[in-house]
Amino acid sequence: MMDKTFDPGAVEGRVAALWRRTQAFRAGRPDRAGGKPFSLVIPPPNVTGSLHMGHALNATLQDALARYRRMRGDDVLWQPGTDHAGIATQMVVERRLAADGEPGRRVLGRAKFLERVWEWKAESGGVIVEQLKRLGASCDWSRERFTMDEGLSKAVVKVFVELHRAGLIYRDKRLVNWDPRLLTAISDLEVAQIETQGHLWRFKYPVGDAEGRETGAFVTVATTRPETMLGDAAVAVNPDDARYLHLHGARVRLPLVGRLIPIVADAYSDPEKGTGAVKITPAHDFNDFEVGRRHGLPLINVFDAEARLQLHGNEAFLRDASPEEETLRLDGSFREAARERIVEMMEARGLLEGVDAHPHMVPHGDRSGVAVEPWLTDQWYVDARTLAKPALEAVREGRTAFHPRNWEKTYFDWLENIEPWCVSRQLWWGHQIPAWRAPDGKFFVAMDEAQAQTQADAHYGAPTPLKRDEDVLDTWFSSALWPFSTLGWPDKTPELERYYPTSVLVTGFDIIFFWVARMMMMGLHFTGEVPFRDVYLHALVRDAKGAKMSKSKGNVIDPIELVDEYGADCLRFALAAMAAQGRDVKLSKERVEGYRNFATKIWNAARFSEINGCALVPGFDPRGVKETLNAWILGEAARAASEVEEALEAYRFNDAAGAAYRFVWNVFCDWHLELAKPLLQGEDGPAKDETRATTAFVFDQILKILHPFMPFLTEELWAQKAPPGAPRAAPLALSAWPDLKGLEAPQAEAEIGWLVELISEIRSVRSEMNAPAGAQMPLVLVAPSPEVEARARRFDETLRRLARLSGVSFAAEAPPESAQALVRGELAALPLAGVIDFAAEKARLAKEIGKSETEAKKLAAKLANADFVARAPEEVVEENRERLAEARARAEKLAGALARLG
């Protein structure tokens, strides 16, 4: 006998053990040798990470695909693994050393520090893997990879060496996002734009004549960063700005420094902003760097790695300059102190025209929390523009398709305007760059030190000492190889042959640039194939009001807490049911709790079936049923399986979950089991036996249809609902997807479908008209067809019981004061005289319609206000859109109710 309630805590561990014992998720199983390969790679989570709701959504969608494809007979490889997460891991270990009172990494030295990182990884890394298993992720865990394991490291070195040999990796001096606390370049993804209440200072720069003598005129520039002015190389004005036409080609003398710098005409200067003249500091601003390139301006870097002014011995700064002694005393000042002092110095010289409060976005390192410095350094770069061309063509030609399609435009825009990719990081944890430097600064790139030494000796004609570059590669460099390096590339492995290209990539839209595009570039360059045929991009998981989850807002929902409270299945189903293409998921505990009710409904349906003797019958042929009700539910099961299948094939996860939910709850539980009660609880005989067998068979199909979304519950019930005395040969995870084609039963659907819709309409009318719950009413079918009249007589007892009717009659016209409903083209009327006050009900409905329409008009006007839409937080705008849709739907429903009253 089944337990009275479903206990996820008791079931999940037992089911997970079953999957491990049967190696249910292993790719290349002998029983799948004839199946077509279906592969996908997990976006490797950081080894330092723990499961957040974005991970939970991503894993749920991938798992639904993997389980569905396994049930279709495919040979599924869902490749798991974790990313070494250079900065994050290094920070974790450094904090741990500090907490334990141990020496820092620079005291330990590189070798000892890396030993400690590997120790940490073995002890504490990979927590997220165990959390993914708790969620039910059906990866082939026997193949788990790590971006710094031996095989992947081999792939990384080979890629770097080959790209360098082809001229696609090179060293260059350019601006990077520099974190002055972590002392490394960081990627755009690791930069957070934070609104800061700053200031805009207006400085006067003296205009000089041809010989550089001051003319008494000034050009006023505005800046939020006075500390960078010491590195100014020009002032830019718009070529069409009439105010400055006479100054084209002139020069100004840079205050405090004495350097003569040109006034250049460049469209970067916006005449509508500030004074229309902007200072150009090519070594400390990304936009200024491009202006400097266009005009051949010098790169004057005035900061060191810790964002302190570096003036003494700085050739670039001192060239053509005559700095004041007070300026030189700023050497070694941190940028904040230098800013304050420079403003004071400019004011003392009468060169500060004014200052305004100026809120603006300031880039910060997302891990260090300090303002990022655009800083000029020598780094290794990938020629991304060349690699991007085949990646663009592959999507344009349809070899890789994006879902939803609108993300293709984002992909194209980025790749068409791509900049060189800085791949070096000044860290110790990561793939150390395979480049060795000779004393004269020349680098030799090779697979190992011995090959580099051979190259150097040949180049110099004598043994030459070499030192390896201390930098490591950007974490995204190794991640870009993930689809093929995890399969054994550069070796020609059987796995690479069978599972590459992968079938689909499921990931968030926010890493199209950083990961998806780079995998496309690397995959095409090194394998000649796209890395995946489909890319499904899901949106963000937000809170119930549509706000982005963040610790500072206190609205973060921990998925593991939800799993502990409600079970993994309920969280998974909630995420899948809300994962509409292109729309953010608005999650709340209440939504997850709602799907716990769904799990309870399924469990209770299983218990009801058991109590009523519904058991699988060996050899049962669903195509041979005689009872109309049984033919109908089999046809509905076939339709549901087809709808779920079609939706999953198209990556419409919410439609798939919705179709499964509607069939299980609304059709099977609410209608079939209710309509089957008289047969199941009636006299023994062929009809009862057939209904029992049909109910058990359909419930088995339900478990299969739901399995991609609710694997623990369904696997548990699959075992419990095995045929008597015949345990299942394989877990549900390895069973076949429902094959219900040919079970469509249009005649049965016409009969039972009509009955269901009629009862539903009667219930709606009763609810809309505020009819007393216990009141029994007559039903009048108006001029029914002979077929409908016969049905009504046949189902008279069922209609009375389920619709709370006092009787069913037939008439040529609808009785006066009746509510009317059209059911499949036939008119049904409920006489309400004496049950409700017709006039009062009409007045109530009209009033409610007016209120809803008024609310809808106000909300529509608000949303039509472009200023409101532009200024209000995104979640507030979205909330108003939802309220508008609800108000309109409510008005429409009330209007329908009023129309029923004639």
C-alpha cells in the first residue's frame, strides 16, 4: 500500500541511488548503440560557486532535454564539468590564508601557493556539482571535467601555440580594464557599472600661438577625473562646431605640466554636451584611446599598477613637458588624493571655472569592489576580428540557429564590431601562458620549455637564458574550447567522433559575447565544424515583482532551500512552466508551493488508482478498448504526449510543461477519474476491468510525459506501479517515450468532450452569477440536435451529479430570465428566476465592467507616457503592463457574463 503523502526528502536520495546503480546517465550505453547521438555541454559553473537560481533554471532546461531525448532512444551525452575561475578561486584561497594567519601568496611564492589552491579544490571545490545532482541533473558524471585538468590544459596550450603561429595571437600595448586592488586586467564581464554621485569640473586651458606663447584666450574642458589631466595629449572639438573653427590646428598649454598639446577636430566631441571641448587622455580612457589612434597622439600613462601617480622617471610624461615642482610632488599619490590636490592647484591658479554635482556610471571590479582603471599595458591579444568572420557566416547560413531568433541580431552586432580580445591575466591560478622571454624582450611561444629553448638557441645562434611569462590566460580562453576539449581534442577520440558537433547549447543570453561567440570562433577554427547546431538562450530569473535578485535588495531565493522545503520536482516544474522564450522568469516561493500541490495531486491520483484496483495488465492493447470514456482518455493522452513532444523539440519549455500540467490535472485527475468512478466502483465485469486497465496504462504514460520535468516523483511511482509480481526491467529514465499514435478517438472526444465542456460552462455560469453553491438548478437544452439530445439523456445522472442540476429538459426556446451558454454550437440555458435577482446582477456586472475599464484606461495612459517608461525601474513598468492585461481580461470576462443574461 502506498504512503498517504509524497515525501521528497525520503524519495530523492533513494531514486538518485537507483540512477547511479544502473548508470542510467552514462553515454555510450550498449542499449543505445543504435540510437542517434544527442549531446550538450553544461555551461561550466565556477568551482568556487554554489547553486543560484540562474543555475537551477539552466540545469532544469538542459535536464528536460536530456531526459526526453534518452526516452526517445537517443544516445545522450550531457557533459558536466566546472571552471577553474581564475580570479574568484585565487581570492577564496588568499582569504583563507589570511583567516588562518598564514603568509600571503607573495610570501609563499607561486609554486607553494598553487599547491594550496589545488588542496582547496580537492577539499572544498565542486560544492555546486553536488547541488546539481540534488536538482536531478542527469549528466554523465563519470565524464566530469575541469578546465585545468591534464587533457584540457593540453588543448589550451595547443590552441595558443597554433594561433600564435598563424599570427592570430600577438602582444600589443593597449588599454585594458585594470583592477588596482587585484593587480590584473579583467574582462568586461567582470566589470560592474555603478552609479556614483560625482562631480564635473570645468578647467580652463590657455591657448597658445604658433610659438606656444599664451594668447590670453582659454578653452574650457569638463572632466569627471581631474587626476588624469596630467596625461592629456590633446583637446578635441567637433569639426562642425562653429565656436571652435578658428582653433583647428592650434595648441593649448596643459596646466601644471607645461606640455603643448594640439586642438584636434574629431566627431567624438559632442557640441551639445558640456562646453563642446573635451580633454583627450589616450592612455586612461577607452574612447580617448581611439581618438588618439586617429590623430597619432602620444600615449602618456601617469599611473602605476596600484593607481598611484607615477611621474618621476616617467619618460612619456616628462617628454616635451616642464612640470611645476608642486606637480612633481604628487608622485606616489593615490588617484583619489591626487584628484583633490589637482583641483586645489587649478583653483589656486584661477583655472577652475566651476564645478557641478554630476551623478554618473563608474566601472568597478565586481570582485574587488574598487573603481576599474583604463590602463595602458602590454598584454596578449587574439585577433578576434579574423576569427569572427566564419562564426558570422555559420549563423547566417543556418548551420547554427538561435532560439529565440531575435538574439541573432545581438550576436551579429557584437561580432561585426569586435575588438581584439585581451587574453592575459596577471594572476597565478590559471593556464600559464606558454611563452618564454629572452633578455632582449623577445618571446618564444612553444608547447613546452624545451621547444622554446630550441627556438631561442636557433634564433640567437647560441644558448640563451629564457624566463617564462608569469601571466595566465583569461578563464574564457579555456571555456571557449569546452565543447571539443571535453571530448578529448586535440586527440582524435571516439567521443569526439560521435558527439561533436554537439546538438544544442542551453545558456543565458548575458554571455552571448563572452562564451557563445568565442566557442563558435574556436570551434570553427580548430575543428572546421560549428560547436553546436542550436543555441537556446533563456532569460533571467527575477523575484515575484520582476526585480533582479541581489543580496543588497534581500530578494535572493536560494534554490537549495526550496528543494529542502518543497522538493526538487516542484522547483524544476515551476522554472520550466515559466520559462517562456524571451521572457524573464518571475519566481516566488508561492509558485513553487503551488507545484507542490500538483505533486500531491499526482500522488493522490496514484493512490486512488491503487485503491480502485487499477493495475497494469500484461498484454493490454489500448487500441482495443470498447468503452467511450476509455477511448476518450487514451485519445487525450495521445494529444498531450504529442503537444509535449512538439514543444520540447522547439525549445518551448513552458508550453511543454503547460501541456503536461493541463492533461494531468484538468483532464486525467479532474475529469477522467471523476467520470470513471461509477465504473470503477460499480459491478464487476468487462467495463470495470477495461477501465481499471486503461486508467493504469494512462497513468504510466503520465509518468513518462512528466519525467523530464519531475524525475524523482515519477521514478518513484514508476517503481511502485510496476505490474504485480513483475518489477520494471529498467528505470523510468531509460524507458521509452509514449508511443500513442493511432489512439486518437474523434467520436469519443465528441461525446465526452461535449460533456466536459457543458459541465464546465454550467459551473462558470453559476460562479459568474453568484448563484448559491448548494442551489440545484434545471438545465434546458434549446432546440438540441438529435445527437446531443441522446447524449444528454445518456449522461443525465452524470450531469445532475457533477453540475448540481435538478433536472435536464429540452425546449424550442430559452426560458425567460436564464443565463445562456453556447457549447460546441448548441445552446444551453440555466433558468435563474428565483435563484438570483436578475436586475441587481446586471447592475453589479455593469458596475464591475466600468471599474475594470477605468483602471485599464489609466494604466494604458501611464504606459503610453514615454517619460514614465524610460525613467521607471524595469520591474515597475512590467508590473503595470501585467496589471493592464489583467484589467482588460477581467472586463472581457465580466462582459461575457453580462451577455449571458441577455
